[in-house]
Amino acid sequence: MTDTHGFHDRGPADTSDLSDPVEPGPRSSVSPAVPPPVTTSEAPDRPERKHLPLWQESALLLAVALVLAIAIKALFMQAFYIPSGSMNDTLVLNDRILVQKVSYWGAGEPQRGDIVVFEDPGGWLDAPAGAGATNPVTRALEIFGLYPTGGHLVKRVIGVGGDRVRCCDRQGRIEVNGVPLNEQEYLAPGQQPSMIDFDIKVEPGYLWVEGDNRSNSADSRVHLGDPGGGQVPVGNVVGKVFSVVWPLGHAKLLQRPATFDSVD
């Protein structure tokens, strides 16, 4: 008799849909498509940068420095030395001074009270003083602005074009356009404003100049009888003195005296 308890004999399980197990082993990986780095031997050839020899570099730097020195001298600033005592005690013998040219660019002109360096208007300097540097080395340095220049004059502007300048009022003071000047601020000790009487009208484009050491200054007053009547052409002015740089004990900045502020 057959057993009827609900159980059937199904036989062995069907495993035909199962994959065979994968054998262990190394796996291959996929990398981004980046080319390998270029080694030095594979880098493209580049021309090597050549350096100038030391002597050529030095010569080039020297040439550039000289060009800059000439440009500075021509446009901005120049060094001079004081050859006499005519500007005592503001400027004394052998002072080294700096002259700036920027103030007189364009329409700018010297103002009353400025101390200016100017070229000889004719016959103010004797031959040795007018010659400037005579040593070839110092002469070359002077050209490039590396040595204080000689052969010029330095004075204070008292009157400009259109001014009437006269000496003197009852108190012995110089007058400009009827205004007496109080010059004790800059005159050398014991100096009078002038021992020479004069009454002049400054021509347009000209200056009336005097030294601060009045009794020892061959300035406009002394050259009244010369061609031009002692007046200095504005075109002869090199620049305005703004500083004494040597010797250190006398180094200072120079300012325009306040007495000229009241002159119209």
C-alpha cells in the first residue's frame, strides 16, 4: 500500500541555472586615459638663456647710470659749490648746494626772495672763475652731474620784471614797489642793505639780484653801468637753491624770506 501522508519524492535539486564559482586570482583595473609624465629626456629642447659676460653687464649698468645722471642734471637737480663769500652767512665759501629746476618748468619763473644760480650775463666773472673745472676728470664728472659745477653765480632775487627797486628809504632800507624790505633775517651780520644808491625799473624777463653779504658782493648794483644795467635775463637762470648738503655742519633747507610776502 502506498504511503499517503502528503509527502512526494522530488528527487535531487536542479542546479543547472547556477554559475560555477569564480576562481580567485588577480583582477585587472581600468585607469583614466592620462599619458605618462614626460621625463627630462623626452621634454622638447629649449634654447638655453645666455648671460652677458661680467664686463659687459658692468659696462651696460654704467651706461644706464650715466644716462640717468645726465637726465637728472638736465631736468630736475644739479649740484654746485660756492666759490666766494658774497652770500655769507646764508651760503659760505665751499658750501655744496643743490639746485632744483622743477619750480621753473613751463611758465614758472624766479620769485622775489629766491636764491638762484645763473650763468654769467657777461663780464661778471673773471676768467679763472668763469672757466669752471679744469681737471679732465672733474670736468667729465661735472658734465654728468657727478661733481659740483663751477663757472656760475649765485645771488638772491630782489626784484622781478616790472618791479621798481630803489635804495634807500630814510631808514636805509631797500624798497620794492614802495615797500621797504626787512632784510636782517638773511643779511650777514653788520651789513647794511646797500652802500650804493640806485633807483631802477626791472625790465620784463629780467631780474635784479644781490648777494646777502652786500659789501662783498659784485651783484646788480655793481654792474649798473654795464650793458643790461646789471639786470639778469631770466633765461640765464639754472634753478633755485633749496639745500646745502655739505659740509654736514652747515647742511640745511632754504626757505623764501617772509619779508617779500608784503610786496605786490
